[in-house]
Amino acid sequence: MVELTPNNLRYLMKEKGVKVIDVADALNISLESTYPKIRENRFSIEQVRQLGRLLNEDFIIKKGD
């Protein structure tokens, strides 16, 4: 399990060759709205699940984040 933080997400994306457009497609959102979500770590629970499937990871979310 990996804590979902902007740095960890960017690292995993780079490591696994996942581009921002891939994240946007997986979350079914625009590319323009994907950048702030990644930068500010503002994902819904369902989006976190979708990211987990895309990156083949289980994410931990700290309460209050």
C-alpha cells in the first residue's frame, strides 16, 4: 500500500509509464481538470479506486487530506 500524495502519484505514473492523459481517461475527466487534481491531491474515493486500478496499486488516504 502506498500513501496517495502528489509526489507519490507522480512517481508511480513515471515509473509505470502512465501519462496525465491516461489518468484523465481513467477518471473520465478533462485533461485540464486533471492537472490540479494531481497537484492538489483532490480525488473522490471512486477516483482513488480508479487510480489504483490504472496503476495497479492500493492507496492509503490519511484522514484530513
